[in-house]
Amino acid sequence: MNIQCLQCKGRGYCGRTQCPILAKSNAFFKIKDNFQKQDIYTASPSVFVGRHGYPNLNVGILAPPENTEDVWLHDAQTHWADNNFQINKIIRLRSNLLNSRFKLQIKNTNKLLDISKEIAMAANPVDVEINLKDKPVQKLNFPAFGLPTGPNAQIQRARTTSNPKVIKRVEKAVDAQDLKAHNSILSLYEHGLEEHKLAGLLSTANLGIKTQRKLVPTRWAITAVDDIIAKNLISTIKNYQKIDYSLYFGSYLGNYYVVLFFPEIWQYELFETYLPRSSWNQGQKTQSMTDYEPYQGRKQYAEQTGGGYYAARLPVLEKLSKLKKQGSALVLRFITGEYYCPLGVWVCKSAIRKALNTKSLTFNSQEELIKYAADLIENRFDLEPHFIFGQSKILTNLRTQPKLTKFFVVS
């Protein structure tokens, strides 16, 4: 908390539409009396694997203090987006999840991990009985790049009290101990399993060749799943005809996406622009980061834009695959003060999918497309977009790289 926050005390001096400190405090006071017991009879919708201390990781069984009919709603990103859940509601849901943790080396196993695997496999929340070593630590956890959770507690014992319902294809993938995780992920994705469920399976050592299975931090697993699916789609769309000059625009939770398609070979570039008073930018100046990949792909992790790079790339490729088109995609993300509390890269995927589900605008030329995008950015965000279009590697390539047709002689 900085001096400005101490002076403000939630009165909006920073200009944000909501105060993140007050949002967290309100959530805490609403749930603080719920976590007083050491013996809990509840249902768990998901598991979280931390990354600190690698290769000795905290594995957390996430569950509310009591079993209710809407337990599934605490880990339902697609439902949240489809029904336009707002940040405060999501914080309330997630803050009511107890993180019952145990520590384990990534290649080891025990009874608690077996239960965690069952939870990750299950189609619905799994009924569990949890015994804690001590009463939960009364604090909320708001990781910078993931979903918040409620209090932490060290788990002593746990057992499932009902038989988890597991989709047949998931059960087969888990039982296939000679099948690479890469192949299992692609097969399950093609049959409709959502990415966050795939990430849960990967993180809990449910997939892959038996001797190679290990715990994977949830944050890493999410990006790995997005990357595996995207690379498979890239190999397909490279065979399609070129897309028209087109633009999509949409948003969710203060994350706005402008997606520009050019009728060229596959390239992808993401600009993330943090407007003042948004998450990660409490200053008064606009900040921007960018990453790019050419037709051949990139070999290194997208350090600047991180998981948001892979989260946004996947819906772009899904759209091109659906249209059966190939193109160069310039994706512009604008994070405004509406996004006052980071909730994870699922927000990126949800926001860009909302944008790509709108009706596209088509143009006759590159110049028309860029002019429209520039006017949109200037009018909507009060920004001069030259810092984007002047730095864009895709636009530089389109301006400077000669095409093979230039060297063809028509007789």
C-alpha cells in the first residue's frame, strides 16, 4: 500500500472505478467467520499446484467450508464469462475457497495426491472430508497472475466420501500410461474438454507416459496447454487460403481487444497496453509491452507479455480454424482501470473470445484497416496509436518484405 492509498482510504483519489483494497477487505469480512473448524465436510471443485519451492511444491485441495449445490460455481471460468460475472462476484466466490495444502516432491506420490488426482479428473465437485492440522490462517490470497483463494491450511488427512463422476475419455487418457501428455491433451480438447480442466489434469500428474508423470505448477500447466493446442492449430491453418482484411473488437472485465487480420501468411503479434490506474500500472503514464512470432514460430518464452500471449493466441487460432483461413494477426489488448484486480489469464481468453464472437468489419486495403483501428483506439481510449503501429513487426514486414510475385515475369 503506498502513500496515496493511505490518504485515499477508498475515496477514489486514484481515479479507479473500484478500490482493489476495499474489494479484498469486503470479501475477507464476509468469509472470515466461515473458516473456524479443523474438520470439514465439503466438496472440492479443483486443485491448485503452486510453483514456489520447485521441485517441492504445495498442492492445494480447494473447497468451500460447507458443501452446497453451487460448489461448482467457485471454479467455472467459462460460465462466469458467458454470464458476465463481474470482479466483485468472482472475488467473493474464490475467497470462499479454503486451500488445504500439503507439500510433495514433483515425482513422488501419496494418498493426498491420489485424492487430488480424482478431483482433477472428476466432471463435478468431489465430496471430501478434510482434517486440518490447525485452524486456517485468516487471510486471502491474491496472486498476481492467477485466481484468488481464501485462507490456507495444512492438511492432515483427507478422504473422498462419494464416487467421483469421470468422463470416459478422461478416464481412458489417464489410464493410457504409454501415451504422451501432448497427445492426450489434443485428443481431449478435440472432444470438447475445456482448457482449465486439461490444465488441472496436467498439473496433478494425471497425463503422460507413466515414468514421466510429475506435478506441474498450475500456472505453467495453463500456458503449456494453451501452447500445445495452438501449435497443433497453426500446422492446420497454414494450409488454408488467406483471410480478408478484417477487424474484431470486444471486451470483458476492463480488458479490451482489437484484433486485426491481414491476408498474409501466419504471423502473430500481441501488444498489451496498460492504461493508468489499471492492474500493474498505478502510475499516470500509459505502459506497453509486446511479443511477436513469425511464420516459423518462436523458440523462447514470450517474456514481455507472458501467459497472456499464449492465452490470446489460442482463440485467434480457433477463429481462423473455424473460418478455414490463414492470416497475420495483430492483437491489441488495452487494460483499463475497470480491471482493478488481476484474476488470471482466463480473463484474456474470455475477453478475446467475446471480441472474436462479434461481427467482423472488413476492409478493402491495409490502409483502410489501420486507419479504422487507429481512430477506434484514439476515440475509445484517448490514445495516439502511433507507438503501436510504428513498432509493430507485422506491419514492418508487410511494408518492407517483397513478395515472390514481384519477381514473376508475365509473358
